[in-house]
Amino acid sequence: MRHWVFAHAVDDFYQGLVPASIPFFVLERGYSYVAASGLALAAALGSSLPQPLLGVLVDRRRLLWLAPAGLLVAGAGAGLAGLAPAYPMVWLLILISGIGIAAFHPAAGRDARLAAADSTVAMSYFAAGGSVGFFLAPALATPLLSSWGVGATAFFVPPAVLMAFVLWRHQSRHTDHGTPTGLTTGRDRWGPFLLLTVVSVIRSILFLGMNTFIALYWIGYLGAGHVMGGVALTAFLIGGVAGTLAGGRIADRIGMRSTVRLGSLVAIPALIGLRLVEDPRLALILVTLAGVAANMPFAVLVKLGQDYLPARPGTAAGVTLGIAVSAGGLFMPLLGRLADHHGPQAALTALCFVPAVAAALAFLLPPPDSTDR
């Protein structure tokens, strides 16, 4: 499980590098809020559209090369985007990076589930690896891009090359033929899984919306500098790591569905408080709490999805780790247009309503078995 946690962290670093670099594209190149949110859309399209096919493929064959190859492409695309001179090329490289992320998640999610057996806590470590990668992106990228400009994203290509090689060496010890072994069998329940997918997409809208607009909110509305904006984004992602890890342990105590509901409900007052507070330092506490709440259901949704589709863990992981997470980016241009007309505070106001919808739908999720609540 350990190598999958590290690989997930490196892979999702590049998913986090996109929102971390967006304020620098805005400040350095004069991109509008709509253009900036279009970069989030490119990442979402790349990591969403290939997911259904890739999930089916990894459930039928091992494809042990897919995860390391996807990680390499994810790093190369996101890392080289800052060097691209024109917006269309930047957009295309971020799209390619998203395709690499789409290639990584189904195979990694399937094999991580095999390593985790039936432990929600173990899956929370795997999911938290991705959250750590998201957290490290602004923490490392903000000071580097502040000093060297947006082209400094290229400095982050080597970690992808190194981790892809390590993962490929690990995977090469296995035989790349036949169907995966050790998978749980049972009746797939597509109705509950589709409902869970909707909940995951709504959670993604909240998470990616906050990732895209937190720094811009601190800079454009609260009047803080771009470094403070990066600190705010980092605080949100630190809360996300804590929420992911806490979610696995809470789910083992109160059940997976109850944990999904709890995270959605806690996010509502955290976001409203954040929107009402005008002191940037006090707002850091609330944005951290919002990160905890937004990510509390993350690992739980991944495992619950695989429990709904026990015979198709690759497909379930591809959807819950990939397409559902990335699909939230499809809504970023709407938030971007709202921010262009009324400021980033309007985008944050709209996001206050999102967890209420997720909470309402979470109460409709049926149990995967008689033991969950």
C-alpha cells in the first residue's frame, strides 16, 4: 500500500499544480477569470472523458504500465504548461496532463483496494496521499512561482519522471496478462452507484471551486497579497488532508453513509462563516475547517463506490477518484463568469449552497450491506 500512497501523492500534485498556478497566469499574463477557469476546465475534460473506457479496461486486464505512464504524462503536461507562450498551448498541455491523471487513477485505485482489503482506514491513507499532493502543490509552487514566474512550473517535471520509474519497476515484478486476481465478486448495484457519483461530482464542485477561487478571493476581495492567497489555499488543502484521514476513521465508527452526510453538513456553516468574515487571518481558520469538511467524505466515497460495484473496482475507482472528482471542473467556467461580473466573492457565495445539495442526496444513499449506517 505504501508505494501507492506515494504515487498518488505525486500524481495529484500535478492536479493541484493547476489551481496553484492559475493566480500567476492571471497576474503575469492578464488572463480573465473566465480564461483562468478555462484552465480548470481543460484539466477536468482531460481527466474526465477517458475514465469510463479506462475503468472498463483495467477491470478486464492488469495493464500494469498504465499507472506509471499516466503519472509521467500528468507531470510533463502540467510542468511544461508554464513555459507555453500562448493560451491555446497552455490549455492543451493542461488537457494532456488531465489525460495522464485519468490513466493513473483506475489502475491505482483497483490495486490499492486489493492492498487495503476491506479497510476504510487503509483506503483513507491512499486517498490522503492524493490530498497531500494537492496540499504540496501550492506550498511548493507559490514561493517558486513568486520568485521565478509561471514558467517555473517546469521545475516540477523531474518528480514525475522519478516516481513513474519507481512505480514501473514495482509493477514490472508482476505478470501483465489475464484478469486481476483477488477482486471481490458480487452483484453490482448501478442505481446506488450513479447516485453516489452525483454526490461525488457535487463534492468535486465544492473542492475544485475552492481550489480555483480561494487565492483570488484573498487577493481580490480581502485585499491580501498573492503570497497570503497561496497560504489560504494551502490551509484549505491541509484541512483536506486531515479531513480525508479523519473520514476513514469516522466511517469505521459511525458508517460510511453517515460520514458522507456529516462532512457535507459541517461544510455549510464553515463556508457561510468564511464568506462573512473580512479579516484574512481569522478567515484562515474557517477555510481550514472548510477543507476538513469538504474532504471528509472523499475516501469514504471511493470505498463505498467499490462496494456498490464489487465486481468492477477499477471502474468504480476510475469514476470516484477520476471522473467524479474532475467533473466538478466542468462547472468552473460558470463560477468564472460569475466572478468576472461580480468578483470572486460571488463565486464563494455560490459555493455556500453546494454542500447542502450534497447532504440532501447523501441521505438517499442505500447501505452496501446490513452493517453500514
